[in-house]
Amino acid sequence: MRVLLTGHQGYLGTVMAPVLAAAGHEVVGLDAGLFADCVLGPPPADPPPVGAGAPVGSAPMGQRVDLRDVTAEHVTGVDAVIHLAALSNDPLGALAPDLTYDINHHASVRLARLARDAGVRRFLYASTCSVYGAAGGGDSADLVTEDAPLRPVTPYAESKVRVEDDLHALSDGDFSPVFMRNATAFGYSPRLRADIVLNNLVGHALLSGEVLVLSDGTPWRPLVHAADIARAFAAALIAPRQAVHDRAFNIGSEINNVTVAEIAEQVAAAVSGSRVVITGETGADPRSYRVDFSRFRAAVPGFDCEWTVKQGALELADAYRKHGLTREDFERRFTRLAVLRAASDAGAVDDTLRWRR
């Protein structure tokens, strides 16, 4: 297929693009480029920007496209869209909720509508298990399935719910949206994020000797490696229509349903000499849930996640050491909120997070 991958210069997109290419797909990218320079290790080779006809690895600023500026031309001749691009994570959503809804919700639905009108048949949407919000799961043996009530507690999660609803309304006999509700991602990517739980804790452990947990450690979190997310999307891309059409799927593995305290212990085991410090200063997080991932395995026989939290912690520690992670990089270059604030302070982007000409 010819696949349009939005957010190809992001944390997940940088991992996903080569997985799709290795499966034989022609991948073209669309990205605003806000986090293109958040690189740890050798610079990744990006797919060409959509419509550019440029060789792999070339994506000059003039060819970057803000999701809000997508036109019909960007989806013409495309067989499928994998839509990852978004203002990601809860702190960003809390900082600028209006922008979160403008980009994550309105621009996403507009992209889907343009894709449907251009004859795109499959639209894989990167949603999140955060849509379950305060779903409980503490001492309960029940796992949250895709049919559970959606209780988003942040603008980021709320925007995902709204997109799912609107894409469902757009689905028809030719246009198949698929809602991939990813667990919390972890693992090394050439374009790193240090503001997600496992990646963050490993960085703190290496740089300070402490696995620092600000909550009380009790909330449950479902985790999934970035590479497993990429494999899941590649599998959903070619799955029979009747298996995935207009359906939501939790993406992850039950083995990676863990408490924050358990994550911290795995990190301490991976980073020799570090110790767990649970301050509890932020109290108990209401976002606590354990997730059932069996629906996707049933829809796509043969798929299962390959990475555990333990393996991910070891991988991250090795990558951080190998590529010389510094505290400055950890706190500024690989934290999304810090990157955007720095770009704004430097006058590189305006109040709407668009590049200044």
C-alpha cells in the first residue's frame, strides 16, 4: 500500500516508519516538525514528505505540514492513513486545552474527512487507553475491555474520545476507521521522549541514582513498547476488513499491566546502584486501570506483544548509556512541554504552535 504516516518525525512515528517499509509498503510522511530535532543517537532516516518526491531522509522545513493545514492534495493517491500526529500527553493538554482540541480533535477529523473523500479505504487512528480514565482496577480482578465506559479525565484523553466518535460517524462501506487504543508507550526511539513513565524513571535512575516516583505508587498502568505498537499497526493495516472495520482495540499485553511501584522496582533492577524513592507528594492518581488486550489478538491471529517492562528498562538503560544521555537533554530536549516552551521563548513558533515564517 501507499501509506500516509502522520507524525512520522515523532517518538512512535520514527519507530513505525521502518517497520511499515520493511513490510513492503510505500511510506510518505506528514509532520509539523516540532520534535524533529529530539534525537538521541544517530539521526533517523525519515520517509519522504507527502507529495515531495524527495529521497528518504530529506525533509526541509518548507515541506513540513501542520496537521491543521492539510489539503486534499496530501491524501490523493493514498491507500491508507496511519494517524499518529497530535499534541501528546496530559501536561501539554492542560497547558493549552484549546490547542489540544483544535489539533487533536478538529484537525484529525478534517484529515479523516479529506481521506474518505479522496478514496482512502483504511484509516488507523492512534487513540489511547487513557480514554478509560478513572476506571478503577486497584484490587479488582476485572480487566477493562473496549466496551467499558469511557471516563477521560484530561483534555488529551477527551480529544481522543471525540475523534473516535466522529470517525465512527464517517465510516461507511468504503471507509474503514480503526481505533487503536495504545497503552502507555515505552522503549527506545531515535526520537526519544523522556516524559512517559518508564522512559522517565530509567533516566532519573541513571542520572541521579534514584528511581523517583512522585505519586504513592499504587495506580495501575498498562504499558506497551513502541516497537509492539508499530507491529500492531502494521498488522491492522492488512487485516481483513470485517475483522477491524469501525472497531476499537486495546493495544498492549496483560503481562504489562503493572503498578507504578512495580515499574519502579523493574527500573531499579535494570540500573545497578539505583534505589526506589516514592515521595507520594502528588497523592494517589485517579487514573488507574488494568486492561484486557484479547480483542486485537482475536481479530489478528498470530499477533502478540514481544516486549516486557523488564526488557524495556534494560534496553533504555543501555541506550541512554551508549548515546550519552545528559541531564540537560533529559529535562529539556526530550520533554515535550519543555521543547515547546523553548521554541515559543525563542520566537520560533507563535501562540498557536505554528512555525513563524
